[in-house]
Amino acid sequence: MDMHTVVLGTSGTTAADVIAVARDNARVELSQEALAALAASREIVDALAAKPEPVYGVSTGFGALATRHISQDLRAQLQRNIVRSHAAGMGPHVEREVVRALMFLRLKTVASGHTGVRPHVAQTMADLLNAGITPVVHEYGSLGCSGDLAPLSHCALALMGEGEAQGPDGIVRPAGELLAAHGIVPVELREKEGLALLNGTDGMLGMLIMAIADLKRLYTSADITAALSLEALLGTDKVLAPELHAIRPHPGQGDSADNMLRVLAGSGLTGHHQDDAPRVQDAYSVRCAPQVAGAGRDTIAYALTVAERELASAVDNPVVLPDGRVESNGNFHGAPVAYVLDFLAIAAADLGSICERRTDRLLDKNRSHGLPPFLADDAGVDSGLMIAQYTQAALVSEMKRLAAPASVDSIPSSAMQEDHVSMGWSAARKLRTTIDNLTRIVAVELYAATRGIELREGLTPAPASQAVIKAVREAGVEGPGPDRYLAPDLAAADAFVRAGRLVEAVEPVTGPLA
């Protein structure tokens, strides 16, 4: 199999597949197994559609209107109408990678054979992804129950050749024009298909999967910056000894401590230069770095188990069961995903907070153990990194606000039929902002810590630290000196961390980090 092609079967997919499609434009193919399952489940739906008895989603209205039986001559119109009416999003356009993840995950459930969608519709969904056509999805419209209804509806609308979409060139055009330009024929939806394209946790799940990948990289990056700060503050690495963490065996804590210890190996700064300012113990933000970052790592591990279970799920209502029954259910409720999205925002906010505390310590001459005030060249004439810490503090403050859980809220909808919703989409959207902020916060700590190490003249930093300083300076982040326009340096540090280059700079020295 080509590494740039993802083949969907009937039994789910992997997080790596989601990221490959969403971020790396991997092609999508349907396996013969999936096509056969799609055809078999469609036969069941067609048989039910021919019967006089009403079946929810096949021959009835939806939500609070499910009591009305719909005659056969109106069912195609019913499917068109549910898509058109539910495509009611508002606000800014959602990022392309989020929409591609959402589309791919809906196709994943369709391919399971539990939705009753025709193979032709599933293939057209794959065709849109492969053509690089990305429907316009708006920020607001999902309550995270009955799935991400409005976002998925905008995607289904494009499948019908209606609404707006972004082409491979990034230009937004009428979806019908884009489909025609790529030789794709719009689908005419039949019984149950409109509903099957809308009922899923796909948006919030796609954002969760990408958040986990981003946070894994950021937590490793934060372990590195914590080690650099410890070194710049002439702290002791004795607290990172494996035997200390073995007696409190949280896996993430041990991984973070090991990462820091490996970064600090061979340092000429750690634990040997406290004569001028003797201290029994380093401050909590330094000494407890593995405990805080490790707890976040364990939170990520739990979130991944939830994501993997959801990836293995077929989320629709009603669903086609192997014995031929078509049954209503509540599997579209986003609570499992919403909870971990909120949990990750809490952990990330705390990591950002402890990073900021270390930065502030580096800048305070009363606590930095000999570094100049604000790491300035000529304090008083120069302000150094004073306002970089202000920016970092503003980012931390916003993260604390974003840590307030979305999943504890619920606003009843659909005439009280949908009377308890998850708000999982909202939890995912604010987590994306949180991750952006955390990246910037880690970048500011990196900027301050590397400058602090360089200002320790006559002392030799660890080989890994030297590798970081060399790489970050080559990336355009300048070292100590008189005041200059600071925003470009901070932007370069942000880009360095965001691209994973901090981890890449260290690992040739330390070996792979957790």
C-alpha cells in the first residue's frame, strides 16, 4: 500500500490515518469489504423503505418531527431538506484540516456498513477528499449531540453540489462549480442517507485526534524548556533521579523526569554553583516540573484511549445491525469525547502556567541566582525580556479562562426532544486555541532559558542545551544583547517549537525522548 493512501475497511481506522488525510492530503480508498458491507446494508434499508410501517430516518421526519410518516414520493425531498435546513452554521470558517478530518471520519462510519448509505454516495465522499475539495464549515452550529449536525450538514450540502467549498487552490467557490471542474457528479440522496451523513461525533473527534498529536509534541518540548530553565537557574538535577520517581510510579511523571535528565546530561551548570545564593531546594516550578508535566502526559494517554474507542465505533442513528434490524440509539451523544477535550484544556492550562512561572523566575534578579534583571544587556537602559513575560502571562490568563469546561453546559433543543447535549464541538474549538497559546508560551520560555544559559559566562552547558542554542539561533532567534524589536524573535521561537524543531534539535544528542 502506498504510504500516501488510506484504505477504509469496515472496522474503523487509526489516529495516524486521520492525521494523514487531514494534514497531509493522503488519498482515501474504499476496500472491497467496505463496498460489500455498504451494499448489504443498503438492501436492508431499501426493503424497509418499501414497507408501509414507519421506520425512523427511513420513512419518518426527524427529531421532534419523527412522528410524521413520509410518503415515498416525498422522501428524496425529505433527505435534501434535512441537509439544507441543518446547514445553518454561522461565524468564521473552520480550518481546512478540521473539515477534512470531519469528512474522513464520517466516511469511516459510512464504510462500516451500519448506516445504510449506498456505495455510490460513499465513493463520492472519497472523491471530494481526493480532489482537495473542502466544504465551508462555520464555527458555530454544533451542540455535540445528534452529532456535529451543522458542520456535517455543510459537508453533505457540498456532496449535493450546493453551498460553498474551498478548492485545492484555497479559493472559495460554489460547490457545484468545484465538483464539475473535477468531474464529480453531485449525489441525489435517498432514504436515510441525509440523516446518515449528519449524525456523528466526527468534528469533535477529528479535533481531539489532532490535539493529542500536537500536545504530545508540546509536552516533550516543555520538558526540554524546563530542563533549560533549571540549568539557567543553576538548579539541581538530583530531583530527576529515577529512583525518586519510581516510588511514585505515574508513567508520565517518570517519562518527563527522564526527558529532563537526558537533556541535562553533562551540564556544567546544574547543582554546582550555589555558593553565592545557597538553597536547600529549588522552587516548585523547577523541582516539580516532572510531576506537573507528567500528570498532563497521563491525561493525554487517557484521552487517546477514548479517541481509539471512538475510532472503532459506528456512530449513527438509526443503525443497521448485522441481523437486519434498524434500531434507534443514542450513540451520537458526544459526552465521552467532550469530557476528555475539556480535561486536556485543563492540563494544558496548568502546563502553560508552570512554564510562565519559570520564565518569571529567570527574569527576576532576586530569584534568578545571579542573572541580570530581565536578562537585559544594560538594565535600566534596556528592558530585556520584561514584556515577553507580559505576553506569556496574557496567554496563560486566556488559557485559564478556556479551561472552564464546555461539557458541563447543556441547552435543550428540538422542542425538548434533544434535551441534554454535550457541547463537545465547543470543547474542541477552545482546546485548539489553548494549544496555540501553549505553543507560544513554551516558545517564550525557550527564548528566556537559552538567553539565561548564554549569560552564564565561563560555565559549560549540557551538550543537548548547546545543540538547542545552536539550532534556535540558526532559526533566527537572536541571543543576548541590547534591546531590539522583540516580536520577530518571539515569532521565530514560536515557529521553531510549532514545527517540532526543538525536539529535533535535542534528540541527536539525547536519543529519542518520550
